[in-house]
Amino acid sequence: MKTFLLHKGIPTIKFSMLPDGIFYEGKLPEGDYALAVCPTNEKQIVVDIDCKPGKTNGYSNVPPEIYSELIESYHYYTKSGGMHIFLNYSGDKVLLNTTSKLAIDLRIGANRETNNAGGYVKFNGTGDIRDYINDIKITSPELNLWLEKLFT
């Protein structure tokens, strides 16, 4: 995992060149800055459920039994009411760093072998993401199937 600054929603560095394990330290600068979190590899993933009132509701596309498992892992709500859920993927398929038409996106770490540049999410949690590493759960076979159906 790594973190870096966003300014007006755009990375301030070429984040794919930032080595894993590097974390932004200190207070955010004044102005329109935010912190971004990038998973380390293709097994460390972030499910991004979008929810924009009056427009999209990704929650409605998550089966109840899947949602129950998702919220057991480290997560936080986005400013628009969506959610970022951090997971350790235990399946054997190559997941894609992509969006879906269901208002559910996936962000995974870079993998040069599969030509995946990786992705990031805007960190809206409290404190330091490193404090939550042990709260990130391993996916079940049922959750793996759901993820693979959406993101392979």
C-alpha cells in the first residue's frame, strides 16, 4: 500500500512510480488537497460502491449476503454516501482495475505481468491508513465469485 497527495482530485505525482510502502506524512497542505490510497498488488483490492443521490446507487446492486461480508472488512463512507471497502482477494483470477455499469468499481494494485497500472481511492477515513491494515479481511469463496463476475 502507498499514499500520496491529490490536488483538486488529480495526483500530484506519477503514482505508478512511487514504491510500495511509501506513505505521505504530515498534515495536508492548505487548499483543495486530499490523500489517496493505492493498493500494493493485485491481491489487495478496494471495492468502491458509488452513491450519488438522485443519480446512482451501487448499494442496490450488492446482494445482502455479499454486503454483510464486505462491511466486516475495513471500510469508510465517501462524502457522497458511497463506500470504499478494503479487502485481501483470495481468489485465483486476474481482477481488473475498472468501473462497472452497476456503480461499483474496483481498484487494485499494479501488476506489470498483466499490464495493469493499478488504481487509487481518495482516503476519507480518519487517522492513518496503516492503523487499519489488520482490519482488512480475506475474501471468502462466495465473495470471490461475485468479484470475478464483475471484474474479470
